[in-house]
Amino acid sequence: MKKIMTVVLCVIISGFIPYMSTVSANSNKEQVTIQDLSVNGTNGNYVIKGIIPEGKEVYYTVEDGHNELIAKKKVPLSNHKFLLEIHLNKKELPANGTVILYFSEEGKEPYSVVLETFS
């Protein structure tokens, strides 16, 4: 019985090892900072508002997990605030998937925002 329990525990622990190494590899980088984020909209038309307190150059892209729907663009800032109006062609929207907005800044982990999930 002890051998079976040992084997079961080893299998369970080995299943977590890839996740543990991913967390430790990514934990050294700080994530892009976004504050007071709000997302509104559906069917490819979205309005995203927020604050980037550091005022650094932040970029955004929009993807569906397989395809880049909007290529990298600079986030327009006014007094650290931004307003993005995103309009996607309905043909580009996934029939079964998620549209995700990524904020990126050099040397930092991206900040992801789910805009809409389709099923």
C-alpha cells in the first residue's frame, strides 16, 4: 500500500513541476501596471479606459489566441489616462474562442484583458 501511495504522490507532484518552473521563471519580471481599468462593448466593438500611472510607453495588441487581430500599437496617453476604441470586423471574431487585449511594456510581463468570449 505504501508503494502505491508513493507512486500516486510522485505522479501528482510531477504534474505540477512544469507550472512551478513557469511561475519561478516569470516571477522575476514585473507586470505592466494598469489602474482603474474599465471594459465595455460586445461583438467586436469595445471601449477600454484606464490609467497608466508611470507614464511609460505602453503598447497594446488584440488577439484571439491564434490570430493577431490588431498589431502592436502605442497606447495614447493624456495625463496618464487612456481611452481605446477597438472595432473588429465581425468576420475576424472567433466562432468559439476569446478576444484578448494585451498591454505590453519593454522588460515587463504583459497585462491581459479579456474583451469577450464566444461559444
